Amino acid sequence: MKKTLDQKLHSRKLKKPGILYIILGYLWKLLFYKKYNINVTYKTDIKKVKGPIILLSNHASRLDYMFTALPLLPKKFNFVAGYNEFFRSHLAGIFKIMNVIPKKNFTADIYTIKEVSRIIKKKGNIILYPEGMSSISGANQPVAVGTGKFIKHFKLPVYYSLIKGGYLTSPKYDLNERLGRVEVEYDILLTPEEIEKLSATEIEDLINKTLYHDDYAWNKEQKNEYKVGNFVAHNLHHLLYWCPRCNKEFTMKGEFNKIYCTSCNNGATITNTYEMIPFDDTCIIPSTQTEWFNKERALAKEEIKDPNFKLTEKVKLGVLPLYKNLKNQATSEIVGEGLITLNHDGLTYIGTYNNEVVEMHIGIKELPTYGMCTDLTRFYTFYKGKFIEFYPEGETVEKWFLTTESLHRLHNGKWRDFN
């Protein structure tokens, strides 16, 4: 019987990267190091550290594999990456060559632990982005549940890289790159002796504190200029959907170099340093995009306190292919459509799946957040271990994130906030 892509993926026995890692690494360094203006500070010279080690990094953007690994050549690492990315044709081949380890984000994945163990036993090094997904807002999310236990299980020296400017170079709300300046700092985070003394929760707290970075606040002081062209605000309303003046939702519009409310005309012009300049004195604009985003989170926390809270949206349903990789940058195959509903019980999809009517329900304690493959037009989770992706009819993805995360925490879910 022909093996599915999933079966092929999980039957692989991974090993340390070979000479192709070095060849491709130096080629990418030649092509991209100057392009992205990568500037490095080594508080600890990790290149001289003998393995095996674990390297953690904040997950600023889609380009972080270059920002974290290229400065450390010729040192080689096995990356941990989202399971679903292995089904995309432009990534599947290179992931196989580089022996990248798949991980089903925001859910337990025994295969990942087994393959990380295999690499470590071979004296290999691991790069892990413990947030589980690149930044949506320009600042960090807390590390995923289980990160502290992961570190305590392996008892290896843990180092870190802190990326600054990565999100401003490649923001989540828009797929266009904006070249400017990226800074990467390396240092040691935990010795095996320190890991032994700390609890899993204390380790997660330390990682959150060490890796936290807000690109917008950072550049408000640094004033680095980015080549934003005339699209700096393109699709920014997917992230900043609430108007701070009239308090309406989904009336914001980001296009060219402006974000504005289509209801009350509140708005700002955005410069090539990402500063937001209000149209006039009557406009109410937060000091940074992150501050604006955090106000939306605060509103979501209040809204979900209503015991009758409910969010409903028409969606298309996507799943991963069985036998052939996705092409043309696709992230799933559309197999149905229906309604998703979020309330205090969790998330429910009722609709079609390959022409059959189905109902899927995930309890709120099992749903800390979602994954996001590309930009803020879709989101995914796992249902009974299977990848499912939702394509909402409206531009509402970020509200689904904020309300789901708030409900999870309200009901004592394991994924804690920073505070």
C-alpha cells in the first residue's frame, strides 16, 4: 500500500546535517547577509562551544532561520519547524536535506521528542523557537506549554539568540519584505547545573524574560529606516482592527502608508521607521503598533467575561494532502465550508468535509491558541491529531486569536500569560 506523506514523514530517522548544510549556509550568507543588514553581538561565542547544545530564539519573522543560524557557521544545527510546513513543495525538499525536525505546534508530539533525542545522542545541536510561531504583533507571545519540561528533560546547556528588527523586516500582516537593519545577540541562558535547580515553570519564566522583545518599541528609540516603499500599512488592519476613537471593530483600513477608520476617519500616516503620525489633533492613535495591539487584547479579555460570549464566522475548511505536496505557496487543500463558533466551551466547526456534514469540537482547555502559516488571512489547529485550517470570510483572524487565548486562560488552561 502506498504510504501517505504523513507516514513517510514519521518513518524518517533523522540525523545531524551533513556537508550540504555548510555549502547552502555559506551560499545563503553570501546572498542574504548584507541584504538583510544582519549585525551580530556575541556575548558568548557559541561557535566555539562543543555540543550538544540547545539554542532558543525569539521568533520574530519568517526569516529567522537565517538570522539565527548563518552567524554561527560552520556550526550546524537541526531546526525544529511546524509539522504542516513539511507538506509545502517549496519547503519539503530543503527540510529533508537539512534534517529539520517536525513539530505539531501547540499540541503534544512524541515523534518530535524522539527525534530530538536521536540528534542529541549523536552530539548534534538543536535550534528551537519556543513561542511555536513567528510573532504576530511585533512582540513575543509566552513560550509554549511544556518548554520548561523539555529543557529539564534533556539537561543540556541552553544558549539563546535575541533578534531585533526581524519583524520590521518581515511583518506577519504582510508578505512583502522591508529591508532595513537586523541585530542578533547571542549568549548563554542556562547551564545544566542551573537547570537542575530550577522548576519547569521557573525555566519558562526565565526564557520569557530573556527572549522578550518589542520591535516597535525598540525602533521608536533606534529610528532605523526600512525600505517600506508605498506599502508600509498594507493589510495592517488585519492586526489593528479596532478604532481607538469610535471604538468600532473591523472599520480600520491599512493601505499604502496610512491606517484609518472608515467610520470616523481617525488615522495616522506611517513613516519608514514605523512611527505613526496622527492625521490631526483630533485623532487618537496609540504610541506604537504593539500598544494598539495590546489594547485590543485587553478589550478581548473584558468581552469574554460575559458568560454568553459567542463568536461565529463562515469559513472554508482546509486539510493537508495525503500524497502530493502543496504547490504555489498553498498551506492546505480546501475540502469544505461551514461555520465555526467560539464560546466558553471551546471551538466548534459544523459544515462539510469532502461533501459530508461533520461536527468538530475542541474544548477550551485544549485550545491555547492557533497556528498561522503565512499571514493574518487564515489560522489552523489540530483536531484529534489532524491538521485543520480555517479561512474566515471576514478579516477577523486576529480577534479569533485574542478571544481564544483569553478564554483558555480564563478557564485555567495551562498556557499562561506573562503576568
